[in-house]
Amino acid sequence: MGLVSGAAFAEFGHEVIIMDIDREKIEKLERGIVPIHEPGLERLLNKNTDRISYTTNMEEAVREAWVHFICVWTPPDLDGSADLSAVRAVARELGKQFAKLKVKTPIVVTKSTVPVGTGKMIQRMVRQSFKDECKIVSNPEFLRESQAVADMMRPDRIVIGSNDEEAAQTVADIYQGVKAPVVMTDLATAEMIKYAANAFLATKISFINEVANICELTGADVDKVAEGIGTDPRIGKAFLKAGMGYGGSCFPKDVRALHQFSNAEGYAFKLLKSVIEVNEQQRQMIVDKVNKHLKILNGKNILVLGLAFKAHTDDVRESGSIDIIGRLQSQGANISAYDPLALLNAKKVLNDLVIMVRDAHEGALGADAIIIATEWPEFKELEWAKIKTIMRKPLIIDGRNLLDPVAMRERGFVYEGVGR
Ligand code: UGA
């Protein structure tokens, strides 16, 4: 988020200093190596090298800048709440540097997803060392992994929240030239917009997953239901793809955090509790389908196709695939796995018992089942007829509704999707 935002701000014509405490990352960036997989990012950074500099030194970053964007991670704490220790550390350090360098009216902007009230907390932390005026703005990001550059350059909207109009306008000016509606509001509202957006999208996914489960019992087709309801502009087509539930570094954490901080405020957000439960259930249902066909999993060979939490990324954080692998292993299944991009990251979180294969064919040899866990388009193009001949049992559990059920059954597979 920080890197994409920085690259975009430079593209908008601003001088940008990118600061990180991770020396290795900064050194790589200085050498022109982009440490994350994000289409279009390398090109954008290369195009703007004369306006971007990198540092691990906070004093250097603060001295040169006027508007300071906080783009650190807010991982989930044990109780589901957002862990704000990185935000706090940055705010405290900013305060110290502002005081040391006698900075004039700095503006601190949160891009990180932070619970309502964090902006005010940042102000308090800065004030511990810096007694002069410091303005706080919330400018939440709505970037999707693998489409972050496009989302940043052509956003649906720009949300800017502050209790100080001038500071809000300064941040709005940074985006000058970007064609998007700007929602100007107060600090608390902007912080809430981010959570409400992610929670609503997650709700849509859990909703369609429950519809899928009823479709399965009644013989209806969830993909057609999604098409049928999605054409109503009040509903919209997006985020109605049934599957194994949502994953990634944002939805699971943000839904839990909104649920948790609602509770902390004395409000039980009942709908979100169900959204979380349905998501959990959806993953177990994939395992149940394998159980239904194979009965005992002990000693059975299962190939999992896809490890990333969604296609076109190498990110495996909160990936449904990784979760399901653990559930299958706990029943004694032998797992082999393949992903076009995420093998390296998956290796770091999976145990040694999972055999990483170089392609789907290698993993299909002697397999009792194949699970499609990430919707990589290339899985559609596999030589399925050939794969069937090398499997021990021709069972496909398609957790992403990627393949055509009729075509797969015609090829002789036992095929199960989600709600089809
Ligand atoms: C999400 C939001 O879409 C962004 O707008 C937001 O800025 C970002 O979180 C964030 O808070 O930083 P991202 O986590 O990259 O972006 O992934 P999504 O594309 O939203 O997908 C999330 C999960 O939902 C994935 O596991 C995906 O497979 C699943 N999904 C998505 C479905 O199961 N069905 C759908 O119809 C759509």
C-alpha cells in the first residue's frame, strides 16, 4: 500500500520519500528491485525515479516532507481487534522528529486501516513530544492486491476525513487530476467508511455462499442466480462469486476488527458474526465434500491446485487453501500442492509434509482427488482428459466454480462445485 501510494503520488507530480524500517526492502528498491508482486508497479516506480527517494531514516524522511502518510500494517490481535502497535510506534516517532526538527504544522495521514478513534489517538501520541499544531487526516485505501496500481490511478472514490478543513484540502490537492468523486468528511466517518466497505463486500460473499448452499440442496445453479440478481444495479454483479469463502490480509481481519470494536462500544453487530461463521463453514464444506466421496482420508493422495488467497497474487495470508490443507492433513491425507506464483510464500507457512509439485500433472499422478482452491485461469486450460488417466480416482472438488461441470462430467470426472 505504501509503495503503490508513493509511486502514484510521484506520478501525480509530487516529490515522495518512501521510508521503511526494513533495510533489505529499501536496499532492493534503491537497486530498482520491487519486493512485492504487483502488476504495473515496477513500471510506475521506474518512470518516476527522479521524484522518489528511499530511506530507513525517520529524521531524513520527516525533514524533507510536509504530509506524512502512515501505511503500516494493522494485523489482527488475538481477540480479533486491530493491533495498532506499528501505528503507535510511527506516531510516537513522528512526534519526536517533529519536535527535534521544529517542523511547522505537519499533516499526518492514516492510510492504514484503523478503527474509529485512531486518528485522535495518533494526535495524542504525536503530542507527547510535539506541542505545536499537527493536523490529522484519514485517507483510507481501497486497493485490491494484483490491481492496486489501477485502483490507485483510477479509484472509484477518494475518501478524505479530517476535523481540519485546510488539512483535508491539502490532501485532496495531492490527488489533483485524478478523475474520481471525493468524499470529504470528518475523521471518525472516514475511518468507518473503510471498515464498512470491506465488511459489506465480505457480507456479499457470505450471502452468495449461503445461497450456493441452498442451491445445492434444491438443484439451482448459484452462478446463474448471481447473474440474475447482479444485473439489478441496486445489487451489482461484483463480489457475488460463490466459493470457499473470502481470504487475504484484509477481509478476514477487517470484518473481525469491526465486529470486535462494535462489541467494545457496547453494540453486538449480529450480521457480522454470521458473516464470519459462514466464511468458516464454507471452508469446512469443501473438506466435507472430500469426505463424502473418499470416506476415510488417511493415506489418500490429494492434489490442491492454488495456494494464493485469490488468483494473480503470490500472497497466501489467510488463504482458504492453506486452511483446507491443514484440515485435510489432520485426517491423515497426503497433500501435494501447486500454484503458479505462490509456492515460495506457501512453503514458509506449510509443513514439510506438503509436497510442492512443479505442475498439475505431476501432482495428479495417483491422486484420489483434486481440489481447485484458487481461481487461476490456467487451471481451466489443463489437459483434463490426460489428467483423468493418471489419477487413481477421478474426483474434482472445485472450490472456486472455475470449471464447467457438464464438460467435466462428460470427461468422466466425479465433479462437485459450490452451489451448482
Ligand atoms: C480487498 C478489497 O477488495 C479492497 O477494496 C481493499 O482495499 C482491500 O481488501 C484492503 O482492505 O486493503 P483484496 O484483499 O486484495 O482487496 O482482495 P479481494 O479481491 O477483495 O478478495 C478478497 C477475498 O474474497 C479473496 O479470497 C477472494 O477470492 C474472495 N472473493 C472475492 C470471493 O470469494 N468472491 C467474490 O465474489 C469476490
